[in-house]
Amino acid sequence: MKRWLFGSILLLLVGSACYFFGYARGSAAIAPEEREALERAFTRSMRGVVLEGSFTVDGSERGASTERYTVESVEKVGGDIWLFHARLQFGETDVTLPVPVKLLWAGDTPVVSLTDASIPGLGTYSARLVFFRDRYAGLWSSPRTGGYQFGKIIREND
């Protein structure tokens, strides 16, 4: 019985890994013109929007806190580097500045990848943030703590 269970679990894990890595490899092979279309669509979708939601802090008992990021625009500056022109509001922070980030793609889904980035006046942060339709979600960390963030993408003129 144990051998059958072990074999079944192993088969499930190997099958899942093959599917995952096959899918990931396939998504990386998006044609350049398709990638350009995705980038244009993302640029348009992030013009004049507000990311309004919540963030958590590991170990905090107060629950989620409000965050608001007003994005004027985003632009690709070269390779995987993009510039977010945004007002950042979270906790007691309220600052407007351009934030350079690495923007990667999981298939047709944009993912912000920020690793140990020094943000003037705020400190050093890392984050992974996924955008899908009218939602965003991800995780963040600083040298002292970390947590999750999630919310809606709202068009300012709606």
C-alpha cells in the first residue's frame, strides 16, 4: 500500500512539474510582435489609474492597512526596465516620484519584480506584484518586515 501511495504521489509531482515547466517555457516563446502588443496594452491600461487596496505587515495584529498608488503613467525605458510615475500613499507615507521597476511577463500577465531597491526617502524594498484585469496582488518586504498587498485598479475618470 505504501509503495502504491508513494508511486502515485511521485507520478503526480513529476506530471505537475512537467506541465509547469512546459507551460513556462511555452509562455517565454511569445513572438516579439505579441509581446509588443501586450506592452502597449499594459501602458494604456496603467495611464491615469489608482491602485486602491490593502497591505499587511507580518506579525501585526491590527489587520490590513489601506494603500493607494495613483499612477499617472508607465513607460518602458529599455529591456525589462519600466518607469512608474506614481504617487505612493501607505501608512503615513505620501510621496510622488518616478519608480523604476523590472517588469516581467508570466504568459500574458505583467509582473513587477523589485529586488532590494532603494526608494528615495522611503528605504529599501523588494516586491512581486501581479496585475490581472482590474486587480493587483503580491508581496513586499523590507529589511525589517514584509507582508502582502492586494486591491483594485480603478480608472481615475470612472
